[in-house]
Amino acid sequence: MRLPAITFPRFLLATLIIAVVTHFLIVQTFPRLIMSRAMAGIGKLAGANGMVAGKRPDENARSIVMPSPDLLYAACVYDLYKGPLRLSAPVPDTYWSLSLFASNTDNYFVVNNRKVKDRIEVVLTGLTDNITLPDGAIQARSPSHHGIALFRFLVRNNADDESVRAFQTKAECALLD
């Protein structure tokens, strides 16, 4: 029995369909796999909605992708199924930032020393949650119920390490009262 010959247009169409399906699967799946691995690593240290304040990264540190040795990090794996969260910290007079990442690695919110100079307080909610914000708080709406909140604090030199660490260790991730 003889198989039908595959024509070039059919081969091209089949190749195109396989490429599109493969691309879609990779684009949809890979970021979520990366984020679930990062959330599992950080969550193992403090659980959901708990803050982890790490030491200054060295060449072996990989809980944060490509960490900077000039920064102190504090991270929280959030779970909004438990309710809105309050992310807060006193801020130093140097560079600092708070970045929020959705479960697919999208960075959807950033605030830093250019906008807030004294104390940062962000209330993190789902996209459709309507709440009354505490005075001075900024609302951030997460596109996913799980993700990572990441504080970064600049250490200008080794002499500043302990004073900056005092800010880092006061970073909080807690259910809103």
C-alpha cells in the first residue's frame, strides 16, 4: 500500500500549526513554572503571606533571579485567597523599591524612593476587590491571587550594611486588619 505524497503546502501548514501550538504552550506555561519554583523556594522559608529578609547575596545566591550584591532583599509569597494584604516598611534615605509580580512573572506594580520618602504602605487586593484604604496607603490590584512581593534596599557600602538591614527586617507582609 502506498502512502499519499505530502505536498509542500501541506507540509508548510503542518509545520506552522506545530510551531504556533508549541509557541503558545511555552509562552503560557514556562513563566508559570518559573514563578511556581520561585514561590515554592521563598514560601518554604516563611509560608504564604510571610516575609523573608535575606542576607546580602553572593555568587551562590539564587532565590532571587540574578540578585545584586549591592541590595538587601525582603520577599513575600502572597496568597490573596486569604484576603487583602498590607505590605509596609520604613524606608531608608537611599534607593529602595517594592515590586509586585503576578503568578506568570509579570511585574505589574513598582514604587520606589522617588515617590515615597518616609514609610511605604501598600494594600494589595484582587482586581475586583473594593476596600477602604488606611490613611496614606496605596492600593495595588493583583491580576493573580498568588505572586511575589519583593522589597529591595540599596547598601551603598559595607559600613551601611547594618543600618540598611534595620529597614529590611522591618518590612512586613500581613493580612489587612
